[in-house]
Amino acid sequence: MMTALNILVLIGAAMHLASIYLVSKLVRELPQDNLRQGWKILGIFIFFFFVSYLVYVFLQQSRTGELSGVDLIAPFILFFGAIFVLLVNLLSLKTTLELKRICTLEQENITDPLLGIYNRRYLEEMLELEFRLSRRDGLPLSILLLDIDHFKEVNDKHGHLAGDRTLLNLVQEIKGNLRETDQLARYGGEEILIMLPHTPEDGAKLVAEKIRRGIAGGIMVAAGEREDEGWPDISITVSIGVAGLRDEFSSGKELFAKADQALYRAKKTGRNRCVAASELEQKKK
């Protein structure tokens, strides 16, 4: 009888070992933060349970005499306790992996696969949300619509790989001029949309000019960046349309339309320049 009960406890100890393995897998899926440390501590506690089960079996094996009611019940409590710990850790791991998979799918759904920034659909949603928040709180909001001048020539002369590298480096240049609260997305082939919360139109144009000058004054793709492709130095310029929130706007689409009109004017009047929507109104007057 005692042997059978001890086997039950040893099976429970084996389940604790399985739980420790599950915890180790779960820890590898978590970021380096307090949550990860908490699961490591839990794994240590489970190891102590494992050791205590072995100690219990050793003590029971060395016992002599009649079995008490506690001796009969304790192995079942330990066995089902080990099952509970194993199930909790198994479900925790499965839940973590499923949530991670869902987050990955959501991230892929809102991100441009080449540039790693938001895609057009997601930023349009965010623009409408930010528009409503800015309207409610009476705060300024501006957007920049940036387009690479003569980008087709880059692809035609140097190939699409060079064009992709140009876009990637362009995004890094833009990010260097933005705040953490600003958002950017690939709106079209070579069009980048930048949303600047809490920024009036005149302030947004200063940001646009800084971006434009930084791009026009440097080499976007260096000759040695991809030696296997044999690219020469590639320089580009950009045109940028700027638009700020106005009282008469009823949606983010109207704000975007103004930025699009300003971009069209910038390209029509020579490219490599920034035009604000308010400048279009002044010229009409």
C-alpha cells in the first residue's frame, strides 16, 4: 500500500519537473521585465515543491508501523496539487503563445512590410481619432505629406533594390526629426504621411523644412552601402505639403485633402520645397 502511495507522489514530482520545463519556455517568450522575473521566481518555488515531494517519499519509505488517515490522504493531495500546477503552467504558456501570435498578426496588419512603419489604412484610422481628440480638447494638429521627387528615375537607373534602400534610409532620416508622439506611415509608393499632434501649421512647416533640408543636403544611399550591388551615391529631394487643423474641418479627410493640395503646389512650382495649406489661401486672396 505504501509503495503505491509513494509512486503516486513520485508521479506528482515528475509533473513538477514538467511544470518547470513549461515555465522555462514561458520565460523565454516574455520581455525582460518584472513579469519575467516573477515567472522565474515561480519556477524556483516549483523546484522546491519537486524536492519536497522526493523528501516526503524518502521519509515515508523509512517509516515503520501502521498508516494513519493523514498518510493515506496526503499522497492524493500532493498528486492532485501537482496536476493543478501543471495545468496552470500549461494553460499560461498556451495563452501567452496565442496572445503573442495575435499581436504579431495585428502588427503585420498595420505595418508596411518593407519600411516597418504604419501603413495607410492604420494611419487613416489614427488620423480620424486624433482629429476628434484635438477637436474635443481644442488642441492643434498638423500633418505632412511627403513625396520623393522623380523617384521613378532612381528605380529606372539603379533598380528596385536601390529604390527600396532609398526609402528605408529616408524613413530613418525622417524619424530623426520627429518626437515620440509623432506618427508616420507609408501612404503610397513613395509618399510618406506624418502626423504631428499638438502642433500648429506654422510649427509643422518648420519641421517639414528641417526634414527637407536634411534630405537635400546629403547622400541618401552611399556607394559602399551595398558593394555587391555596385550602387553609386544616390541623392534625392522631396516635396512636402503641410496642413493644420481648422475650425471648418469636419473630419481628418479634409485635413488630408489640404495637405494633398499643398503637396501638389510644391511639386508644380519646382519641387524640393515645402508648401503650407494656408499659403494657398493667401494666394487666392
